[in-house]
Amino acid sequence: MVGGDATLGRRLIGQYQCGSCHTIPDVPAARGTAGPSLDRFGRNSYIAGAIPNQPDALGAWLVNPAAVKPGTSMPDLGVSPGEARHMAAYLYTLQ
């Protein structure tokens, strides 16, 4: 992810408590089961089962999930575009 810091992204994922819904490697207490496990996110072809897993789409998803996929249960957490870039950089390391 161009311009993203994966280490900061991992910290932000913890800060936004993404692990409340997802299991995420190397993120403390990220053992949620309401959403899919993100342990191999970087290998996924799609985000939320329908959106091509590309950096711009992932950034938009993290900032405003309902704008990308209306009716999704993924909440809008108030992630900024800059934060989304860092979070995406971390998610793409998960192979």
C-alpha cells in the first residue's frame, strides 16, 4: 500500500477495536467472530464478498463501508482516509 505504514496500521486496527468483530493476527484481543477472520486478508480476491480487493476500494471501505456496500453490517468507525491507508498496509501483509 503506497504511503501506508503497516506497523501504524496494526496499532490503528487495535485502537478502532476491529477485533471486536474480526480475528486479526498480531492485534491484541482481536478474536471476534461476528465478521470474517482477516488472517489471510492479503490473499483474498474480494472485500465483503463482492468488492475487488484493491487498495483504493479497501481504503474507501474502511472509511465508509455503507457507501461502498449498502446494507453492510460493517460499521462506520470514523476512520480517516490517512488512517485507512495505514490500516490497509497492515491488512495486505496478512498472507
